[in-house]
Amino acid sequence: MTPAAGQSFTHLHLKSQYSLLGALGSPKKIASRAAELGMKHLALTDEMNLFGAVEFYKACKDQGVQPILGAELIVAPGSRLEKNRARDNFRLVALVRNEAGYVALNHLVSEGYLSGRHYVPRIDRDLLQEHRDKLQEGVVLLSGDLRGQVPRLLAQERYDDAREAALWLQSLVGEGNFYFELMDLGWGATQAGLGGEADQRVINERLRKLSAETGIPLVVTNNVHYVRSEDAFFHEVQLCLGMTNTLEDEFRFRFPSDQFFMKDAATMYALFEGDEEALANTVAIAERCSFDFEFGNYRFPLYPRLEGRTPEVVLGELAREGLEKRLQVVHGRTEEADWPETEATYRARLEEELQIIEQMGFAAYFLIVYDFISWAQKQDIPVGPGRGSGAGSLVLYSLRITDIDPIPYKLLFERFLNPERVSMPDVDVDFCQDRRGEVIDYVNEAYGGETRVTQIITFGKMLAKGVLRDAGRVMGLSFGEVDRIAKLIPEQLGITLQEAVAKEDRLVKAMEEDPKIARLVEIGMGLEGTTRHASVHAAGVVIADDDLRRYCPLYKGSGDTDPSVTQFDMKWAESIGLIKFDFLGLKTLTMVKNAIDMAREAGKCDWDFFSFNNVALDDEGVYEMLTRGDTLGVFQLESSGMRELLRGLKPTRFEDIIAVAALYRPGPMGMGMHNTFVECKHGRQQVRYPHPSLRPVLEDTYGVIVFQEQVMQIAQIMGGYSLGEADLLRRAMGKKKKEEMDRQQVRFLEGAQANGIEEKVAVEVFELMAEFAKYGFNKSHTAAYGFIAYQTAWLKHHLPAEFFAALLTIESSNTDKVLLYMDDARRHDIEVLPPDLNESQLKFTVVGEKVRFGLSAVKGVGDSAIAAILEARSECGGFDTLDQFIGAIDPGRVNRSVIEALAKCGAFDSLGHTRSSLLSSLDLLVEAGKRMARDRDSGQVGLFGGGGSNSARLKIPEEPEWPQRELLAREKEALGLYITGHPMSAFASEVESFTSATSADLHERRAGAEVCLAGMVGTLREVVTKSKGQRMAFVLFEDMLGSVELIVFPKVYEKAEVWLKTEEPLLVKAKIEEVTGEGVVKLIAESVELLASVRESQTREVYFEFSTEEVTADLLENLKQLLEASAGSTPVKLKLMTEQGVRVVLALPETFSVHPGQEMVERAETLFGRTVTAFR
């Protein structure tokens, strides 16, 4: 409809996708639609939040629409501190007129989350009254929809109460700043759950009457929840998702009509004929709202130790002082003849960086980073050597914010802070994972607490695969059905459903063949990109110069321990000048610190921390280990593909480690850059430089452009760019914008010509730069992380026991990784021992040159119980006997379940009792512990003082140990893994002969590959398919190195159920269904067999393996009897190992052929004390 002359209208009550799972429409779409409808103003009033405020503001300005900020407030009927039914809360719309109103609204919505949350965030009358002055100065209030207090009271025909409530609300903001909302959306009081039967039009009449009586003006709104009328169905789906309903649920909540969209002015005037003043009031209100965000003004917090000096002066003093200490180390590694020039280079670089920092106005930022990092270092909290482009700054190196010298590794400051492009520096800092929170707590305390220091919100969105799964749930489709379609979406970052349909023929075919699938994709497209939930950014912390609520409201999740966060995400928070600092947790730092601490306690080193000064970066043993690809557990170098690259590269210097992390990525590998690098390093391919002047830039990488910094240096040398200009060129090449690239090429060629370089060569170099710039990596980052890689490699080579103990500690919650690293430890002759009451600490520790399990790895043994055991052990000097342990511990902290778990895992083994005896005597032990505790409390000396009533030793009935299979099963119950043995050990040769993969290497395979694994069922979850009512199963399949999810569909499950429900080793043939970006693998089972049966059916030869020293007459007689008792048709061979290491194989006569069954294997183990059989 076309509006008549003078029919202007503004939507003042409108929600976006930031009313999470309650409304649709991004700020950009909403603003675009407003411009399309010819509206000059538009308000955003999301439910109890301003999540989208800055984004909405920008989107409106881009469309020439004046934005109005606001929120739909939820007000508790009494105190927000009291619990009440959600339906008793009422709604109130607040619109911001100016800065005072914005600050008031920030305080209100913040407090709703910080102190008023009960199911939903709520404010109350007291809070409104507290901010009355600013509300009167800067806010317009609207009465809300049928859930507003005044409409609700009118629906219930409580006229006097409604009048009183209306007048109170008017008094809050002053006359002319409170309005009654008229709506016509087909919503009645009954549908809104308000009591009474009045529909919306009746309530409108009552509002008109109350307006006439009180003089409170009217305004028309449409309570917009989606942009266009056709979005109504997708909004219905969204509501189902938020309330965990399906579309088929008869009694689900639904909106009464499809009218909650952005209507044009003509439609609104037609709906409210006779209410022209209320319609015109929409524009009158809008014209009074004129709040603007301030962009580009940074809100730097104040460094607490300026002492009357400027930040620039203090930063300069600290940096110069720090450089003097760094130069002492540099001097020690520099030839004396070169020292004057080297020293001058460092001093000039520092002054140049300080000058740029001062010019850009960022000294305060550097001081804050210096403050919290130096505090962490003083508290012995491990801090990383650097991360990101900040490692290229000598100022940061001088301040000990980073620990890698940028000059010898040719790291560029301009890659970090570019004077040609003013933007905030970004110093990402890694801290020990376990103690990162302490640093954030320090910052909180030092810089003003929760209202000045807070973490940053982040929003989860409905992306291609996830939105299909959400839509499938609402449609009531089965998991398997939806999962099958979701897996057809190509693995491409940021891909949309529209793009997936264009690329994937199988998806199109599924849509054509099944209308349900077509509908699923259609719904997915309707919801795709919508904000789904709010959470906490992994690292970002904002520190402000004043109360944050001056600039931004706060949010807090529903959990008691959830931190407060900004309501604006990182992009928008930074855009209004809030200063973000990244506090990242890196568990490798924790591992390195733990390893060094253990080594220092054992007298193997005297360092407090690991730095460049402690070790040589040219350690031959370390590089030999890297060359072998022996890098499991080594930071960023442990994947099988990386190990293969290292074996080919054969690194010999630290620069190789820096390069390898940049090369091992899809882009460079797709171009074959890694192969060129390797071939040139080893002289099998000639190193080629595009121009002789580029040799100094490219010689470290054998002519290959690996790093972004090299692109910048090439532009500087050949094109005459400053490094700042070169950084802009690098960014342009990365973004591949043609106009900018064309402009830069002209600039580059002119510079090259001025430097005497032929145009043909210059064009070739520019094109080469553009190609490599797409894949070039930040050298500063790889250098810093390369040092962490070298640290961990050095530890693995020189301190293997400490390395594995620390590594197993940080991975103790990941059973698959514990298994993988235990296996690697054994290959390095490091035995991993089970928990022990006398030797185990909280974490994994080194005992001799062996690794001892920590008590924290035992399931069901909490921190309190461990502390009690360690305290008692310390007091009595160790436990020599069981009764000494029982008499020393606190039975209130070390209870029955703790003793049971410790017994199952073997922690009591050193005290001389079988595990079966201990479990049979649990009640006796618990009662004895309680009795001894009472005796201690009453002052009796008891068992250990030579007197008292209980001086007799505690005795338990001794029972034979469980069979090996049961002992291992109990051990796994307690630890989540086998440690003293494994049921699969008896099948070692079968595993080698009949399998093609292990759980540890599956993530390196492609989806669709067929594999064969041996293992056992960890858990089995049986389900019934919705389509045909058939049984299938989801199995956690475990081998000796980890576990993998195995999906067993009905046809295979029908045949394999009996085997899957045994506790026997199995052989599974399967197809890889999915390999996620995180390396999680899912398999589809194709067949399942007992491994023992496979041995019997597929074994061609049986080998008995002995050393020649073992072979005696008795052994041969025992072997003869075994073979005769196991007679069959499979040939037998003896494999003998001589003292000189020569292997001799002897074929036995056909009369000694055997049946290769499990009984023969077990009898052989009994006879010879170990596994001596192998099968081929």
C-alpha cells in the first residue's frame, strides 16, 4: 500500500534476532527494510538487552535511517531479588532520547542480569526509582504489549489499579514521556495467559478511555518480531526451537496471527483509522530521540604507577631499562668486532618503535599489558614467549612481554603496529591454563572490579549444518535422517545452504526425492545466520577507564559461576573505544612448567622457567629426534602428516621449525610449497630467487615465499615501499580486491623502475607475491610458537620421564590421549606405573626414571580424599602396612568408595594384599577406620603407640587374586583405561596381521575410506529407528590406543549383536563416515567378528618366539606337550633370537600342526610366563 500524504510512521516496538530464539531479522535486514518502506527513523527494542545496539546503529546510518535505541524491559511484580512465576512479570518498553537515557538503560538491563535473574533477567520498581533522574532526562517509556502492567490490569478489569500503575510510570519519566501502546495483532488476554477474556481491540478501547482520563498520550506500535509477512512461519519454527517443541505439538506456544512484521505506514494508518494522533506520535517520539555513539575515541584505563608522569615517559623508561638487560645476552652471543653495529641496531629500533607508539597514542595500552604480565611472572605463572604479530616488537621483547628476539629472526614491527593504518595493537598473551584465572582476577582487582573489567560476549549462530539439525528437531525427523543430510554439506568454512545446494548433487537429489528433505532445507535457509545463543569469548577481557555501563550494558549467564560480560561482542565493543586484552590459556605452558619443576626438584636443572637463555637452539639430539618424526606430544608437531613432513625435511636449525609450522597448512601444501622447501634444502632442487636483491629475504626459506613478512620486505626492497605501506599491500593481496590490487601494481612497478628493475621482472615478482600472499603466514607468530615446539621437543629428548609425566597430567581427562602417550612412553623405555599409596602425588610424577600415575587420575577419588591421604602419608612417613593406612587417614574424607577405587586400580598393591582381598574386606576396613578415628579423638594411642585397646594388627582374609581378565576390567573401572595389561595384548600378532588402522590414526584418513580395526566394546547404546522400528546401536569402540564412535545400523546389528554384547576382542570392518575439523571420527560398521574366530579362520602359520638362551630341554618338552594337546592343521614355526641379534626361523614337522584357538594361547602363557605366540 502507498501511504497518503502526511502518513508518516515509525516502528517503535521492534525485536531482532538478538531477542534470542524469540524474533527474526538481522539489524542489517531490518534497517534495509525500513529504508525500503521510506521510514526516516527506526527503534530496536530487544527483550532485556542491547546486544545488537551498535550493529543496528551502524546498519541504520548506512541506510540513511535514524536509529533509536531501546529495550523491552521485564519488570518483576515485587522485588527482583525474590522468586516469582515468570507469568507475573510485566513488560515495559524503554526508548533512549539522549546519552543520559542510554546510560540509565544500560544500568537497568545490566542489573537485570547481575542481580535480578530468575528464569529471565528482571528489574523492579526500586531499580527504576533509583534511576529516576536519568530516566526523566533521557528516556521515553511505552506501556508494552498485553503483558505490560497497564494492559494486563485493564484486561482483568482492574481500572483503578491500571490508572495508579500508569500514573506511577508517568511520574518516573515525566509528563509527555510515557505512552500507552495501541496494537492490532489478533492477540487476546486469554492467549497471553493474563486472565480475563478481553481481546486486544477491547483493551485498546480501555486504553483510549484511560488516556482521556489521565492525559497520558497514545502511540501505535506493531510489536515487530520478523521483517516480512512471509517470515511468520520461520518465526514459528524458531519459537518451537526455543521451547523444545515440534511443529506437531498441539499445545505448543504460538503467536495468534502472522501480523507481527514490519508493516508500511499505509497499512498502519488503515488499521488505526481514527487514531491519527497516536500514529503521528510515532514520528514525534522518534524526532525527540537523538543519541549517537562515539567512535574512534579509545577508553584507555589508567596505568596505576604513573606517579605524575605521562604513559609515554613511563613506557620509554621501562623499555630502555629492559633493553639493557636483553643486550647483555645479545652481547654474549655476538662477535666483539660486530658488537658496536649490533648494539646500535637494537637501540635505533627501540627508539623508532617507541616513537611510532607515541605518535599513535598507544603507550597506555602497552603499559597495561606490561603490568599484568610482569605481575604474572612475579607470581611464577608461566607466560608464553609470544603470540601473533606482537612477537615482532622489540619494545615488547624489552618489556619481557614476549621472549623471542625479533631482530635475528627478521620479525617486523610494522606487521604488528602499522603507522600507515591506525588501529589498536593486539597483544595476545598465552598463560598457563591452570592459572590464567588468577591473572584475570588481578586485573579485576587492580583496575576497578566488575564494573570496569569484564569479559566479552560472543554469539553462536545457526550455520549450515547446525541449522539443519535444529530444523530437523522441530520437524520431528529422526536423528539419523537429519544427520545423513547434514553430512552432505561440504566441509567448507562459512558455507551457506544455498552454496551447498549449488555444489552438492546428492543434496539436490535428496530434496527432489523426498518432500520432507526439501522442506528441511527450506526451513534451514529461512533460519540460517540467525543468532542462537550467547556465551563468553574464550580470551577477551575489556578494561575501561570508567564504569563500563557508561558505554555498554553487561550480561551474565544463568549459572552461579558465570562471569559478567559486555553485551556487545568484540567487534562492536572495540568500535566504541573499549579496550580489549586477550588472556589465552595454553596447557602446553603448564606442561613445560611442571616438567621443569620436577627436573629441578630431582637436581637435573636449576631453572625456574624455560627461556631462550636456558638451552641452545642448535641441539643436535633434538634435531635428530625431529628428523625421526618422534614428535608425539611435541607442541604443534605431533600429527602424522607433520611427522611425515619432518622426516622429509630433516630440520637442522631453529629457522626450519619456524618454517615448518607455516608450510604445514592446506594452502601451501596444495601449491607444493612444502615439497619445494624440502627439495631445495637438501640440494635436490636448485634454489631460485626472483631477483638477486631478494636473496637476503628468501635465503632462509630456500627461495620460497613462506611468510607475510617476506612479502612486505620484497615490496620494500623492489618497490620502494615503506614497511607500513608494504603491510597495506600485504593486506590488499590477502583480500584480493581487484581495484586495490591494480592500484598497488602500478605503485609497485613505478617503485621497481626507480630501483632499476626491469618491468618484466617486476611484473613477475608482483604476481608471485600476490599468489604466495594468499597462503603466507605470520612469521612472528610461528617464531614464537616454534620456540614452544622446540621447548617441548628439548624436554622429550633430554628429560623424557619428566616430559611424559607432565604431558600425561595435562591430558589426564582425555583417555585416548593418555593411552597414546603411555604407548609412546613405553617406546622410549619409560615405564608408566599404576597409582600407589606411597609414591603417587596428586598428578603424574617421576619416580626414578619411571612415571607414576597421580591419584587424581583415579575415578571417584576427589581432591579432599587425596589431600587427606597425602597429609596422613606425610605425618607418618609413608604407609608400611594396611592397618597403618587405615589408622592414619580421616574416614570422613577417605570413605568406602575411595578405598574401593584405590584397591581396584592397584594403589594398595605395594602393601602386600591382593586386590580381591581388599574388595571383599571393604566393610571391615571402613569400620576399622571409624573405630581408629574415634580412638584417636579420645586420646588413645591405638595401633602405633604401643598401647591402647586396639593394638592388635588389623587382619583381613586373604583371597586369591582375580583372574587377569577380571583384574584388568576392575582396573579400567577405576582409571578409565588398562595400565598393568590389556585384554588385547594376547592378540598382538592378530592386530598386526588383520587390521589396517588404529583409533589413533583414523583422523588422518578421508571420509569414505574403508578400515579394519581390532578392539573391544566400551559402551553400547541401543536405539529403535523411527522409520521402521528396527534396532541399531551406537558403540564406543576401544583399542589399545584410544576409542572411536561406531554406528551399527540395523542390518549389521542383527548379525553382530551377540558379539557386540560380549566382552571379547572383536575385528570390525567399517567405513569412515565423518572426520570433523577437530579430528573426531565416526565409523559405520560393515561387519563384526570375534577376533579369536578370525585368528582361527585366517591364520596361515603359528609362530612360537624364544631367545636361544631360553631354549632348554624342559622348555622343548613343555612345548611338545602343548602342541600335542592343541593338535590341528595349521603349520608351526619356531622363531629364535640369538645373542648376536640374528633371527632364525625353523619349520616344525607337519605332525606338530595345531588349532590356533584361544585355549592354546592361554596354555602357552601359563607354561612360558608371557605371550610367545604370533599368527600370520
